[in-house]
Amino acid sequence: MAVDLTPPDPAVVLDLMEAFRRSKTMFAAVALGVFDALDNKPQTLDELAEKLAADRDGLERLLDACVGLLLLERRGPLYSNTAAADAYLTTASPRRLTGYINYSNNVMWKLWACLEDAVRAGSHRWKQVYGWDGPIFSHFFRDDHAKLEFLMGMHGFGVLSSPRVVEAFDLHGFRRLVDLGGATGHLAIAACEHYPNLTAVVFDLPDAAPLATEIIGASSVANRIEFIAGDFFHDPLPEADLFALGRILHDWSEPKADALLARIYDRLPTGGALLIAEKLLHSDKSGPRWAQMQNLNMLTCTEGKERTLEEYEQRLRHAGFVDVRGYRTNSPLDAILARRP
């Protein structure tokens, strides 16, 4: 029998060898202010080098790489942002993801460099990388600028996902939504826009109040949303027949997640419900890739993990919830709805 000596296609390996370079190219361009510099008009290499105080040759290499990554366009000597860069990579855009990108560059990049140690130990790398034991979230609010940018990065994700999440199930029967850890209010805004009889509360730490108030106030449903400051692990929860948790449960271990779910269950009236926005792993955890990568991110950065619908259902039923349903939204976050009997 003939033996096939043709080697397998190395494309997947070669692609992954280069993948971190593509990410770092975007991170560096954001950090250096490339997209902000091009926010108003196209510019030449020399104009950008002077404005950004960058070496001409080094900057040209970065700009041309961004053209190759479809983040910039080049017509003759002029560079300009693509529509995606204008929307998501400029700090003036209300849809910007720059806060999360800078967090990825400045915080997560270092934690991911210790992924092997995280896998060996099965725990986050806060102590190893930063020398402290407290939750990594305390790092986000170390100053007003960092707080604003991180929250706006989360807002950018929310603008992409929240409309899909609130439309995943029919929520017309509910009257008052409380979004726990609701940050800028993107989910509450999307819910009130879609359900005209709904009122909402954004419940989050006091640090989130100024930006949330500003963004909610600029929305078309500002008169139906309020902000209440509090810690959902310790403070009394506002009254509601519908609670929401967006990108919250994946941050925490099972005991902490169970404690939070129990608090919500006890606060809900009969027939009330909990809406969860998280990226769902497939039942056999074979994908999707976004959730698998985020699962490793949770390992290096938090106490939690990404979960399958079955795993969420187990936690929810343990708390007393019934009628647990999941919906894949084709956006950065999926949706789960569970009811109190």
C-alpha cells in the first residue's frame, strides 16, 4: 500500500504564530493615537510622524500594517481611517472599544504572558504579575481616566450585544428591570427602547454613576431609567420582576455565583425572571472560538469561567429557578432566561 508522504497543511499553525502580532499592531496603533490623529481628515506620513512624535520609518511600517489589517486606507501619500476604525478605535466615538483595547494591551497582555502558570495552578495571575491579591477590578478604577475608558470599552461591547440580548425572549410581560452591575446602562436602554411599558434601574457601584447618568440622559428613554448605587453582593437589591446580569457571572467562582443567584431569587416575586448575557460555550465545549478564548482569559484574569448552557442551568436550578432557556444571538454575548416558579 502506498504511503502518503504529503505533509499536512501548516496554515493553521502559521496563522497562529502570527496572530499575536496582528493584535499587538492594533493595540499599539490605538495607544500611539494613530486613529485619533486621523479622525478628522486624511494625513501624510510626515504629518503623522510629527503629530505623534514617532520615528518616520517605524511609523510607516505600523501604518502600512494597519492598511493590511483593514484598519486604515492609503490613497497615494494619504492615510485615512476605515469606517470600522472610526467607529471603534477613536476615543471620540460613542461606540469606541478603545478602553477595552487599552486594558487588553496594558493589563491582560501581561497576564496572558503567564498563561502556562495559570494552567498549571488553575488560578489567576494577579499576584504573579502585579503583586497584589485583591480583585483585578480594583485596577480599573485606579483613576478617573482609566475608569472612564474601561467603562466605555464595556459600553462598546454592550452597544453591539444588548439589543440582541433583550430581543432574544419575549419580555413584554415584565414591568420593572434591574440590571445588576449595569455599568453605562446599555442593556437597560436597549430593553426600554424595545419594550415601551418597561421601566429600569441600573444598579452598580458609585464610581459608575456619572457616566451612566450621562449616557442614560442622552438616550430616548431617559425618563424610564434611574441609577441606584450599590454592591450587588452586599446591599439590598431594588424591587423588580426582571433582573439582568450582563458579563457578571463569568467573573466569579461557583460559590460566589451561587450566592448572587440566591440573592436574586429571594428578591424576585413569583413569576419573576432573570436575564443573563454571557457568551455560551457549546455543550461539548468545542467552540465557539470567542467563548474558548474568553474562557482562558477568565483563567488568567478572574476567579470565574465561561460556561455551557447546561452548566448555567445547573447553577440556576440549584438556586431554585425553572424554565431555563438559552439563545445564541450571533453577537459578542448570548442570552439566558430563567424564571422563579
